[in-house]
Amino acid sequence: MKPIELPTTPYLLLTPGPLTTSTGVKSKMMADACTWDDDYNTVVQQVRSRLVQLATSNPDYTAVLMQGSGTASVESVIGSVIPKQGKLVVVANGVYGRRISEIARYLQIPHRMIDPGETSGPDLETLEQVLACDTEITHVAVVHCETTTGMLNPIEEIGKLTKAAGKLFIVDAMSSFGGIEMDMEQLQIDFLISSANKCIQGVPGFGFVIARRNCMENIAGQARSLSLDLYAQWKCMEDHNGKWRFTSPTHVVRAFAQALNELDAEGGIAVRAERYRRNHQLLVDGMRSLGFKTLLADAQMSTIITSFYNPEDPEYRFDRFYNLLKQRGFVIYPGKVSDAECFRIGNIGDVWPADIERLIEAIGESCYWTDAEDTLGVLASA
């Protein structure tokens, strides 16, 4: 049988995750660990504690790690937190908000969705009206950074409306936690969800949930899934020094612990957030100087990922543009907006302002309309 050939050409991942990781993070995956070993489980406990410290100064919060993708962690929350007699309202304006609604539909959880469209901010007036009129609602869920477009949603205002109505607040902070300063207690968040391969700058393999301890204690027996039982996973880690219920992604956890160390070494979330802001501003300014237009207004954009309209030229093809950039060492993301032709560029990961400057130079050299000889040669073979 012919061996599988793995690409070896390095490139910078300018995506919302998986993303470019440091050499230090990669190196920690070179050692094996046993899921039952006390040394390994101690690392798990340290990771859990550190996540809480990053999320809030209030010690009455706790963290649990869940195997799988970020979506698996979102599903573990939706399927475990909302009781059988509960009802969810999803504040959505993109693919990932709608995915929460889809999860609720699969799990047969009563829910309703408030969705003004992908380029509009959340409809807070409608949310307030729904919360006042629908007494069956018990939980509100929203995506903080909607990576469909890169929009940053106003979780502080949504949290205030949620708590004024006496409901529990769930925030999908998949693409924002670790890259934007926040305090769960101040934002009145009851359950926050994120993933190893986002702004903490680890690799894919697990997600995590940070929650008020009393909220976690109150969800025993509510899960609609065995492997995604959030309470059972948390209880096992609480009672058995960080042990996972089922096979743990040991290499990924070790890499994540190193990523947390590197976050500390960089100066914490505030310093990392400033780097991301610098990346974003250089990207937007540079792309606009080349004639590209942003999908969102400046006030709507996050510093995590940025959407740009495709050029208005009949000769433009994203796949050709993508391949030109890939050959120059950069990988970007296709668009995901239903009514706009666009593409996305991520600003997070082990990516620095000098990298963004190199990217802008490469885009200037790679634009499909360039008549440089080397570009034409690449185009001919694309």
C-alpha cells in the first residue's frame, strides 16, 4: 500500500482556529502521557484552575474540559444545562448562533431564535420583549464573536437583559476567550464555552466550560447524552484529581498547558489582546490601501477575524487567490455569509504585526490583476 504523503511546506494559518501555534506548544506533544497518571492529572487540575483565573476574580467558578471540537462543548452545555421543562432563546446573527439553535432542535429542546441577519447586531429590543412575554424561557444563549463575519456581539447588554428577566446566561466565547479581556461575574455569565485551539493558542482536541459552581451543581441528571454529560465530566474531575471519564487527549492537554504558560510570558490577556488589535488594524489599513472593502463597519468588527468583500471583477476567483497566497506562505479562509461574496482573514494565533505586514505585501504581489511575470506563471498553473 502506498504511504500517505503529508504536506511539509510550512505556512501561516490566518484562520479563526485551528491556528498557527508556537514551536514550544508543538514540542509538548512529543511526549506521551497516561490518562490515569497523577502527574498528568495534576496538569489537568492546574489547567482548570488557570482557566477560572483567566475568566474571573471570583473563586466561586469552576472549569471542566470536554473531549472533541468546540461544537461538542457547546452541545454538552445545551444538552446538560437546560432542564426538560426549560426553554432556550438564542440570540443569533450568524452560522454559529444558528448552530446553537440546530443543536437544540436535534435534542428536542424547546427554543426560539432571534436572528436579524448576519451583518446586523443583535436585536436587543426584541430580546427584551420576548423575555417579558414568554415566561417559559429559562436560558439565553449568544455567540460573543460571531466568526461568520467577525462581528463582536454586545454580551454585556445581553447579560443585563437576561438577568433582569431572571434567566441563566450562556455565552459561546469560542473565538474570543483569551484574546479579549472579560470578567464572567461582571458580565453576569453563568456558562462560558471556548476551545483549546483559539486565543489561548493551543491545538484542536478539546473544549472547556467555565461556570458558576452552584450552576454546575444544579444540572446533575439533566444530560441528554452519555459522552456529553457536562455534570458527569465535571464531577469526575472534581472527585478524582482531574481524571477524565473517557480517553483524554493527553498530547493536546500538554500542549494547552504550555500555551497557558506562553500566555503568561507574553503578559496575559491584556497584552495579547493588544497584539491582536495591532494585527487587525494593520490588516484593515493594508487591505483598504489595496482596494479591498470590509464587510462590516469598524464599530462592528472584532480583532479576531475580519471579513472582506470579494473584488468586483468578473475574473476574480477565490480559489485562485487562495492558492496564490498559499504558495507565498499564507492560508486564509473562505467567506460564510449567505448574501455577500467575501473571504475572511484571521488575526489570532502565533501571528505578529510583522507577519501581517508580510501578508499585505504578498497580497499586493498576488492580486489576480497583477501583470507581474511570476504571478502570471502561477496563475497559468492554478
